[in-house]
Amino acid sequence: FVVHAVMAKRLVPHQPSVDSPNPGDEPDSPALEAAALAIAVPQATDQTLQKAFWERFNNPEKRFKPAPEGTTALRFEILMAHIMPREGDDPKLKRYVVYELTVRQDSQVMDAQPAKLERRYTDFRELYQSLKRQHPNELCTLNFPQKVLMGNFSADLIGERSMAFEVFLSHVVAQPLLKESPALLRFLQHEELTRACHFLDERRNELAIPILENCFRLLNKIYMNRSRPVLLLLCRLVAACTVSPVPHHAAERWALLALSRFDTLCDIDLLPLYIPLLHTCAHLWWQRGQDQKPITDRLTDMSRQGINTANITSLTQAIHKLDPRTETI
């Protein structure tokens, strides 16, 4: 495990270093690691607080190990960390480290659509403490990095914490009780969902949809395809793509996926989402000049079974009843 830490140039966006090790140095040699583990200190004469970032030296593709044939492997990697605040922010603001987490579902080839999220040490620590309170036995063998009074921004500490966070999350998703905990779900999506819902509330769907798409990719890698968190998020994505008079260009793709996921669904608690989803898709099909009959036939069959299929709530309203957020309904 080798990391590379460089200073971002003042008034220039963060750029990865192009420095390379000497040809005679082995990638994992102690000498090279010691040389790479250093974040430059701003010059005392510089009145602008320079911002640093840390990144792993090794290329993820070089470290990639295919999963056994016919299987997939869920992998967490922290490839970069930023020391905040960024350039242009008030230099008097308290500094902290943001870790950029990449989540992949690898098979024989590397996942081409990884999900990404950014979290601070305090976020990881809050998740650990919540899980420890609820399920102490499942975490009794895990060592979580402790707080330190000094050296929070050293490359050594950032690298050590990054590896520890990867081990921690891999352990959590391998334990059913931990994986299904509300604390993990909150860690994975709360911050992004809150931001996306603010955009939806402001009718800025074009900004909310990419956030929701990344959230969906993330949850879909960790949970089952027809799990409650995945379907809730998928429906929220469909609603965001279709609420405007002109549907988003990805609306049909997400709607088709949602319909296929709800097919043969046995979770009665999610039925309130299915009927508004069918009505939403029927309207979208009408907008696109496509045949609505398969959808309307499904609604008719459900009605004959005694299920109320009247379109009395929108898809967004149905989502809000199950998972209240900030967006206007």
C-alpha cells in the first residue's frame, strides 16, 4: 500500500501529481513509501492557505483481482482524500479531511460504473459507534481508528485511516445484522438524498437526477435488487425524471427498470409505490407515443383482485409517505 500526497497549486484546480518513482525503486519499497508520504507545507510568506490532497499511488487497475467465475465481489476503496476548506474559502474555517470512497461490484472484469461518495472521519466514526451500540458482538474483533490530537492532516494518518475505513465497511456488509441496519443506510445516502431533495424542492431536477443516479448505483451494489432501500430510491429517481412537463431523457430507462424490479414483488409494504409507478409509466408512455396497454392491463388485473388502483396520489407523494424528506409534495 503506497500513497502519494501533493500540494494543489494556488488558484489552480486540484491536479494529480505526475511524478513517478525512480525506475530502480520497487512500488512497495519502504524508501519509496517514506518519500511519497508527505503533504507539502504552505510557505509562511503565502497569505492564502494552500489546500492539499492525498491520493493512492497505485493504479486501481493494477491492483484489480477478478472475482471467481460466476460471482461478484463488493469492494470499497478510498483513492483520494482532500484537506478542506478548498481554495477561496475562508482560511479561518476549521480544517478537516474528506475521504473519497469508491464502491465497485467487480466480476471477472472491473466494475465500469463505480459509485462514489465523500465522507469525513466523523461520519465513519458515527457509523461505527451506532453499530457498536446496537450490535457489539459483530464488531468485537474490529479495531477502529481513534481520534488524535495532532497530525490529522499527515499523509501517514490519512493513509492508515483510509485502509481502516475500507476494512470496516467490508466487515459491515459481510454481517447481515450490520448490513441491514438503519445506521448503514443513513451513512450511505442521507447526505446526498438531502441535497437532491433540496434541488427537487427548487425545481432544479437536472441537478438532483445525477445525485440520485449515483445513490441508486451505490445502493444497488450493496443491497438486493428488490430490497426496500433500492426500490424506494429507484422510484424517487423515476419521479424526478417525470415530474416536469418534458420528461428527462433517462426517464424511460429508469421507468422500465423500476417496472421490472416490481414484477413478482412480494413486499406488501411497497405496494403503495407500485400503483402510482404504473400510472406514472402509463403517462410517460403516452407522452412518448408508446403502447400503454400492458400497463393499463396490469392495473385492470389488480383492480379485479380488489386492489384500489385509482390514481389518488402521485408517485412523489407515495414515496414521501414511506420516506419523508424535504421536497415539496
